[in-house]
Amino acid sequence: MISPEQYPAFANDLLTWFDANKRALPWREDYDPYRVWVSEIMLQQTQMERGVAYFHRWMEALPSITAVAEAHEDTLLKLWEGLGYYSRVRNLHKAAKIIAAEHKGVFPEEHAAIRALPGIGEYTAGAIASIAFNQDVICVDANVERVFSRIFDIDSPVKQKHNMAFIRKTVTDVLPSGHAREFNQAVMELGALVCSKKPRCERCPLQQYCEAFHLGIPHERPVPTAKKEIKHIDVATGFLMHQGKIYIQKRPDFGVWAGFWELPGGSVEKGEAPEETVVREFMEETEFPVTIEDKILVVKHGYTTYRVTMHCYFLTFTDQHSAEPVLHAATEYKWVSMDELDEVTLPAGHRKLLDHLQNDMRLKPLLDNS
């Protein structure tokens, strides 16, 4: 087991490895606080390669905190579309407005001021303070937890309170003063590239310090927390077509997919067929009487602890009807072309449906005849 006397050597070996192996990431070019902040928010629940692509697109559209503060929320949601967990981008927008108003558009350097911004928790505050400003502050993410659970052979669920307290204290003790920027990134980089879910111990610069490696059980650490039960739900939705356009509506500014545009629809009730659901939901949400022209497909989509099966239909008005809805579940509506659908932010399941429709030969004749 590694002793406190070995911490300086441990840190030095890690920093040497990082200097030779760190990835060339865009926010590492100058460690600008705005770029570090956006990268940290964007990479939560996002794979690195995908996050880098979104990062470049974001920075091209919004090169400064002021640009974010002045942007319309729909612009931010569209730039974020596909990353999920959309409260992140809404909080980023709120924080940018606070920085513009209270800090003259300059990202605050004090740890307490960083922590006070919307959407910034303990980890993110530590990451920004250390990586952007090189302050001696730790940041502990899943990669850090994995590395230290193996180094110290933590044999109970790593997320337990006492284990998290131990890891935070130990990382604090190991952190070399004046090198927080490199050290924090080095531990996370090691967890991502070497001490990953499938450990590559033969490549690890910390092998000599690792208790789990010496015991031959690195693949058994960290001990996971029990998984939450997955809930399966069936929903139905539809493309309502009228005079060559498609109906969409905007969700309220609260709840799931807040502020997104969507196709009306909802959960299939007990004893109800999906075809009945979509007709009922359109009537309840818009007071539109609709007829099913054809079934498009079934889209399967998962998020957090839900697995959704979405039944999708082509719809038209049952008879001559006003194209103006009575909104019961939305704040706005539009009749749009297929090309215009690419310009609005839609839930991921609806976006999967649109991707399918790009090659569905039934769509154009139905739109032409609607």
C-alpha cells in the first residue's frame, strides 16, 4: 500500500507520464477560462471525441461569454442538440448573463465566485479553478475515483460517503502545490486512457503504487453502486401534414425537454392501442381531429433510467379544419417544411424519426396531397 512518504514520487511519475502522453485538446491551447468552462460543462455525460466536435462548433458560433449572454436560448439549444441533459446549457446561459452583468464579461477567478454560478458544482468549480487558473484545488470525477479506488483497493462501493471522503482527502494530500493544472488533468487523463473500465495495467506509470494491481484484481475496482431499475414506456406521436407543411409545437419551460419543439403525442394508456393514443393525444393537446394515413416506424430510445418505444404515424385532418390549434400542452406552434425542421431543436427520439424520414419515399406524396 502506498504511504504518504511516496506521494511526491507518485505525483512526479504521473506528471512525467502526462507530459509525454496528454491529448491535444482545443481548450488546452491557452487554458482560457471561458473555453475551459464550456469544455467542462460540455464533457459531462459526453464522450471526448464527440465533445470536441461540439466544442469547435460552439466556439465558432459563440466566441465569448458576452456572445453567450446575448444569444437567444433557441440558438444555444440548437448548438447543444444531441448532447442531452439540456439543463446544462440553460445553466450555462444563466451563468453567462451573470458574468456579463456582475463581472463585466470576465470569468471570475475566485473559487467561491465560480462555485456560485448556476450549473457549477464542486467538481466543475475545482476543475475550472485548477485548470484555468492553476489554483491548488482538487477536482474528483469518475476517472479520479476509478484510479484511486484501484491504487488503494477500496473494496466497497466507491460512491459511499466515507469512500468519497477518503478519496477527496487523499487527492488533496497528493496534489503537488503549484501544479494543480497538470496534476488534475493527469489523473483524469490516466483514468480515461489507461486506468479505464478495462484497465491497461501494462501501460500504467503508477503500477508500482497500485494495491489492486498487486492483488491481481484491478478489473474488480471500483466496486459499483447498485443500478437503478429501468422503466419501459410506450408512447405514440405523429406527423400531421397540411398544405405541404408539418405541425410542431413548443413544450413549456419546465419538465422534460423544456422549451423544445416537438410532435404532439404521449404515453399509451392501459388497454389502448398506439393508433388510438396518437389520435387522442392530438385532440387533447391541440383539439385537432386527425386520421392515420400510415404507420411510419417504431423508434426505440433510451435516456437516464427510461427506455422509450415510440410509435410514429403519418396523419392528416379528419375533415376540413382550421390550421390554428387550441394549445393545451404547448406555448407556441408552427407549420414548417421538412427543411425548416432541421433549424429547430427536437428531442432525440423525434430527431431519430426525422433521420429515418430523409429516405422514406412515402413522405413527399403525402405532403403533396395534404
